[in-house]
Amino acid sequence: MTRHPRIDSASQAVEVMKAGMREIAVPGHVRMTDEDWPFWHSVVSEFARSQWTDHSLELAAMLARSMADLEREQHLVRLEGFIVKRRNGTKVENPRSRVVKRLTSEILSLRRSLALHARARGGDMRNIRRRSDIAKAIEASNPLNDRLLGP
């Protein structure tokens, strides 16, 4: 397993600054609705901008859409109830409950694919958080943002 380069080295700080300048946007071929955007912003804030790849942004968009779908379906299950009546009067589990379970499973799978859990992001949560905090601090104080050194 390859190690990540030290985030606190000068050369890596420069790389993070450069990568942190890029715009984090939904890939053009991925459709999003108004309901997806709050989840998109929540998902992409999980990593420093310098840590996102094109493919991981596609997965992030899929995750945001699934989270919006889950929110909508859970709301409808709460309104309709977990047990509903069929036309013949028999009571059954609301079919939306299965949809909620499937979406929950899909979300967890996408989170694993994006490594949005402690073990995948490097094992020890202290090191993961420290690395992310350092990268975010470098991006926030990035002297390249002042546009004096180029576009």
C-alpha cells in the first residue's frame, strides 16, 4: 500500500495550493435537480478541494442524488405510514419502505467507494482529520488566490 506524501512538507503544500485552486463542480454529463444541491455541497465538503478527482466527483454527484431521493422517500413514508391499506382492505408494509432500504444501501456503498469512512481514508481517524485540516488550512490561506501570481 502506497503512503500519502507528507502534507506538512513545503513541496506538498505547494501541490495542495495548486490543486486547491481548481473549481469543484458537478461533471457536465451528470444531471442534478434543485433538491440534490444541498447534498452535493455536504458531500464535497468532506474532502479538501485538492483531494477530488474527476471520477470521485461523478460518484459524489451520484451520492448527492441518492441522498436527495432518500430524503424524499423517507418523507413520503412518514406521511403515508409504514403500514398501508391495499384496495381490498388488507394491511401491508408500505412499498416505499423497500425503496428506502435500497437507497440507504446504495448510499452506504457510494460512501465506501468514495472512502468517506475512517478506515478507507487512512485508518486512524486522528491522522485522517489532521491531514484534512492541514489541507483545508493551506487552501484557505492560499497565496495563489490573490491572483497576483497568475490566473
